[in-house]
Amino acid sequence: NAGVTQTPKFQVLKTGQSMTLQCAQDMNHNSMYWYRQDPGMGLRLIYYSASEGTTDKGEVPNGYNVSRLNKREFSLRLESAAPSQTSVYFCASSLTVSPYNEQFFGPGTRLTVL
Amino acid sequence: AQSVSQHNHHVILSEAASLELGCNYSYGGTVNLFWYVQYPGQHLQLLLKYFSGDPLVKGIKGFEAEFIKSKFSFNLRKPSVQWSDTAEYFCAVSSSGGSYIPTFGRGTSLIVHP
């Protein structure tokens, strides 16, 4: 099992460019999440998908869109990148959205917006 | 809403020293508590978790944490650290009455010198 995979690992964008971060899991989990990690800020939830066909905003959704393509895949799109979106992005999954469930994380995407 | 505070942002220790990382949460109801670890270049993984029962929880690699309800704390401890414990450590809290999705602290960067 690969667990949670993310592509790309690194990306440099210019202000105003768009891009999509891809995430896939092979654990048959129902729920998936996108976080950003900034120095001194910990992990902040951007969007999540409790199950296939549903998505909800997290703490910092502005400037992002998501698509739950199927049960395995959950993508994050930046329509017009801004320097404030320079961050490390982590995708995670869990069996369900439950306070008892462990989250499994991908390796992250390091994004720099110039 | 629940929140998590990790007071130690950077900790530097020598091998064999004892470790205690602080974690305090704010939420008046029943909580579930997690410690995740992120080794350099790797993704976050679960170190240990507490749901109920014995407040002293043992995790992987010799780590343990104690839930003290009266102090709203869930501190992480290890009697003798190793160089391989160099990592970033995140405390997280979820709750049935608040957010099912874990809220993460800012993280503590631990460097262990050989």
C-alpha cells in the first residue's frame, strides 16, 4: 500500500498563475483533507471532504477550491496564486470524519509563489 | 471551538536527556488527544493517542503522554532521547461536542545533538 500520495513534491509559481495539487489514497478511506503548514502556525485545515461527493470549508479556505474526484482522489486548486500561499501543503485521509480516527498524511507539496 | 497551545516552539537537547513537551488545550467537554511526529523529510505520523481510560498513554519509540484533565494538558515525555528523535512534534485535539476534525497546535521543533 502506498498510503497517501501527493504530486508534485515541489512547485514554483509566479503570482497569478494557477495550479492543481493532486492527492490520492489507497486505504479505502471515506474522508480526505487538505492542510497547509506554515512556520510557527502548525497545520491549518483548508478544505475537507467527509465522503465522496461532499466538500466543506476549513479554517483557511480563501483562494482555494477543491474537487473530490472519486473516493480515492481529492485535488486542491489555486486559481490565481499569491505569495501568501507559499507554504507546504499536506493531504490527509481517515476512515471517516470521527473524533476517534487517526489521520494518515501524504509527503507534502512545497509550493513557492514568487 | 477547541484550540491547542504548544508552549515550547524549539527545544534542543543532548542525547540521553529527558524530554517533556507541553500541550494544553481549551475545550470544556470530552476530548480526544493526539501527538503526531514529522521526521525530517517525512510525512506526519501518529505517535500516540488518548481517548479514555488510563491517562498515561504509551506510544511508539518509547514516548508516553499523560492526560491531566484538571490542567487541560497532554504533555509528551521520553526518559532518554536519541539523535533519531530529531523531528517536529504536533499535539492535536478533537471532540465529539466540538470539531470532529483534529485541531493542531503550532508544533515543537526538537533537535537532539549526538
